[in-house]
Amino acid sequence: MQKYVQSVYKHDPFHLFSAEHVVTLAIIVFLAILLFLFRREVKRPKASRFWRYLFVFLLLGSQIGYHIWMIAAGRWSVRTSLPLQLSDLSVYLSAIMLLTKSRKLFVLIYFAGIGSSIQALATPDLGMFSFPHIRYILFFISHGSVFLSCLLMAVIGTYRLRQRSLWVTFLVVNVYGGCIYLLDRWLGANYMYLMKKPGGSSLLDVLGPWPWYIASAEAITIASFYILYWLYRMFKT
């Protein structure tokens, strides 16, 4: 068991869309389908409270576990480990959303959180850490819970989304990205991958060199926000 928590994992490294990756994604999709199929049961007050608190536990527990492991493994660094990636920040905001049922947070997390978590789940930057290493497990619990938390609140909430909300979220993400760019320059970091592409395979690999892939990612973000907006409106009608 000790080898599954060590800082160096002498096993096959993570491979994009390997068998364990596909199975993990399938489990998350299966849970999302169950959430949709049993939405009437989930909407009941006691049930919705239980699922909200469960996801808060999973979100915060996975992040606390991640940072404890990073510190114990001697890997924690302000240049790589602060929760400043949009997908990482979404973990904490999702926990607050679940506790407060805030409409503003739901709108932000629905667009930015689902989009960033789907990208993180589909193209994770895990390096050597494949299943069943603790790093792999915590990563997918964390980002999978963001995705499922947004779906949960979409099911049990009575929130309305407008196109204006889409563009406000896009503006907020860009202002945040501008602040992170300045922080990256100061720390010599690469949060939000604004300085260079991540190692391994990712969507950014097909979007051109720096800085053009950032502009391409902006266009994809707008398109994905509109798709999410359309899906929500269709679901709620």
C-alpha cells in the first residue's frame, strides 16, 4: 500500500484515455445519469440536504488530502500547488455554493466550473500518477465532484440563466485570468497555463503555439458556455 502514496510512483505513468481513465470517466457519467433519472427523489428536502453535504465532504476532503500528500511528499510549492487553476478554485467555490445555495455562485460554477472540470477530467495533468495512486484518486474525486455538484444544484435549484449571465461569467473569468497572468510572471509559475502549455496531452496542444492558443481557448470557452446555456434552458423547460 505504501507505494500508492509515495512521491515517486514506479508504475506505468498516466496515459490519456487508457482503460482506467475511460472507466473513471464512465463512472462519473453514470453517476450523472443516475442523478438525472432519480431527480424527483433527489429534490426531496432530506435527500437534497444529504447529497449537498456529501459533496461538500468529498470536495473539501479531496483537497485537504491532496495538500497533505503534497506536503508529506515534499512536492508542495507556491509555484505549482496553490488552488489558482480555475478547476481547483471551482472545488472550493462549489463547496460554498452547496452550503449557501447561492444563485450567483451557481451561475459562475455552472459555466466556468463545469467547463474547467470537464477539461481537467478529460485531459488531466497527472504525469506518472496513474490508478490506483492516491494522487489519481483524489484528483478525480475532486474534479468529478465539481461536475456532479453543478448538476445536483441544477436539479434541485430553481435558478434561471440568462445570456447576460453567460457573458458576465466570461468577463469574470477573463479578469481573473489577467490577475493570474500577473501572478505567474511574479512567481515564475504557470497557473491557468497562461505562460506555456501543460506537459502531456491536452486540448491546448491543437490550438497553436503561445500566445495564440490562449485566443483559441477563449473562442472555445464562449462556444462551450453557449452549449451549457442551451442545455440548461432545454432541461428546465
